[in-house]
Amino acid sequence: MKYKGLATRSVHAGTIIASDYPGANTPIHTSTSYRVDFDKEDYTPYPRYLNTPNHNAVANKLAALENAKYAYITSSGMAAITSAILACVQVGDHAIFQKEIYGGTYNFVERVLDKYGISSSWIAIDEMDKLESLVTNKTKLLFLETPSNPLLKIVDIKACVDFARKHKLITIADNTFATPINQNPLDMSVDIVVHSASKYLSGHSDMLCGAVLSNSKELAHNIFDHLFNHGPTLDPVALYTLERSIKTLALRMERHNSNGMKLAEYLSKHPKVTKVNYPGLITHPRHELAVKQMRGFSGMLSFEIDGDLSKAKTFISKLQIICSGLSLAGVESLISIPRLSSHYRMTNQERKDAGVADNLIRLSVGIEDHQDLIEDLEQALTSL
Ligand SMILES: *Cc1c(COP(=O)(O)O)cnc(C)c1O
């Protein structure tokens, strides 16, 4: 590969230079119609066919970062996830999903999948040793997401892939939290990687987009078939913005990683913080595994403050730089209380089973100066 390092690939891979005005960037190609030579049975670019220049430029950049042969860019993370899942299963099949996955994926499995005649089972990260008991002769798919939200648990990707191989299951990994800068599931023989590119890949909390990647020609063909027929593609201007964003991905992740580490260390020493979940800390129960399969630990962490839900709310209200808000992985630090957001609809028992306490706080650490973020946390904690 011409572009070795991840930062070099982030900047250069995929760029399509115009031949008439060769600039530094891929131009925005807005056409939905391209000239055809009717004498030849020609291939026509068309945005929904995922073959126009702006699509290819981003797809090839991301493929270079994830070491994938095939990549498709979609209009949301959920479009990527649902297309990947539906590409692997058909009526009568059974699929196994990690319990700790993104809420939207959870809803899709619970509310939509069985309407397609596909049954499903859940497996908690801490019970992966019981996977075998869930497999039937109809099981086709194992879906993983690591690190998990909001507790930053780590799944042993290699062990899951070995298991899946043994039982001829296709594996999908949601790599949104780690990004290709920190983790490459395809290198660990996962079959399909999905991303919500709305998060770190675009990185500025201003876009909705997704991606699906694979090294399997057959799976890529099935995924393409779903995208081509359902049509959740991204328009050229958004594709251009995403391409521009990924140019700084390696650079941004370097800062997200180091800020995440510094804030996790700061919080874990604070007397008003009772617990910190961050895979980069040696106190994390799967720290060694995280080190083995990740190059960095990103900017996502969660912690419990000494107190109840109202203490957590007061704490957040005192913050001056760190903004309270949903979503994650932007350049700005964002903070939320899972009890009141992602886990709002669950019963108390369900939340307890999921390990989501009322005083749990999720922090998406941005790229600001870490000293400013620590000062902000310090003044809010001191005021409690
Ligand atoms: C946000 C998110 C999604 C869904 O992505 P959208 O772009 O909102 O459709 C999927 N997986 C993870 C891990 C996410 O954080």
C-alpha cells in the first residue's frame, strides 16, 4: 500500500483528483445523470448505485483505514447496521446479538427483525462463555459492539470469531466507539464492520452517515444489493463533508485518546467519584484484552459520582465547558446521564441488570485542552 501510516491514509487515501483542474481535493460531483455511450453497454454512475466519485472517494479512504476490500457509505449508522444484518440472514434464520449494543440496533432487533421471520437471542458480554447454548442449526449471525456503551466493556473479538468460525456464523462488529484508528476488527477476521459515521468519523456533531465494510466478495455483494434496493445513500455534498472530516480522523483520535486517558486518570483519583469505566485504565477488568486488540482507547468513558440521581443532575448543571447532550464523539466534550437518556425507558430491574446505576455519567471527551476540562470537572465536583 502506498499510504502506510493511518494519518497518511486519513489524509490521502481515496482522493479522486479531477483531470481538468487537478486540485488537492475530490471535487463535488452533483450529477445524477452521466453521459452514456449507447454503442457500448456502458456502466453508468448513479448515486443510489454507490458508484459516483464522491461515494468512491470516501469508501476507498475508509477501506484503506479498516483494511477492507469493499466499503459502502450510507445515510446513517442504522442504515449501515440494518443492511449488514439483512444481508446475512433470511426467513427462518436465527441471529445472536450482544446485549450491550446501541439502542437503535436493539430496537431494530426487538421490533423489526422478527417481522422478517428472523428470530434472535441476546448474550451479555460477561456471559460470552454461554454462547454455545444459544446456537441452533438455524443460527447464522453473531453481532458484536466493542467497547460497549455506556459501561465501556470490552468483548474478546478473537475469541468470538473463533467461536463463530466453528459454528459457521457470520460476525458483524460495530466499530463506532473505537474507530479504525484504534481497532481493526477485519484484521481479527470479523466478516463485516459497521460504523455510525455520525460519530468520530465525521466528528463535528453535524452529520448523519454510516459505513459498512467487508473483505468477503459474497457478503459485500449482498450488502450492496440491500443498499441498492432500499436506497439509503448519502448525497454528494454530505459525502464531500465526510471525506473532509476523515482527513483529520487520525489527528483527532490522537487527542481524543490522550484526553480520554487524562480525564479517566483524574476522575479515578477524585474522592467524589466512586467508579470510572475506561479501557485504558489498568483497573479496567479487561484492560489487558483492550491493550491486545486496540491501539488506543478513544474519548468515551463513564463514571459514578458519590450520590444519587439528583446529585448527578446537579453536577452536570454546574459544568461550564462540558456541554450536556446526547450523541457523542464530536470535537466538543458532551456529557449525559444514561438513566435519563439511553436507558430511560427501561424498568429499574432492567437497568440494574444492565449495570446502569442512577449516578452513572457518560462523558464523550472532546479535543479541548485537557487542563480546561479537568478544571471544569473539578469546580463542578467541588461545588457538590
Ligand atoms: C449512534 C450509533 C449508532 C447509530 O448511528 P446513526 O448514525 O445515529 O444511525 C450505531 N452504533 C453506535 C455504537 C452508535 O453510537
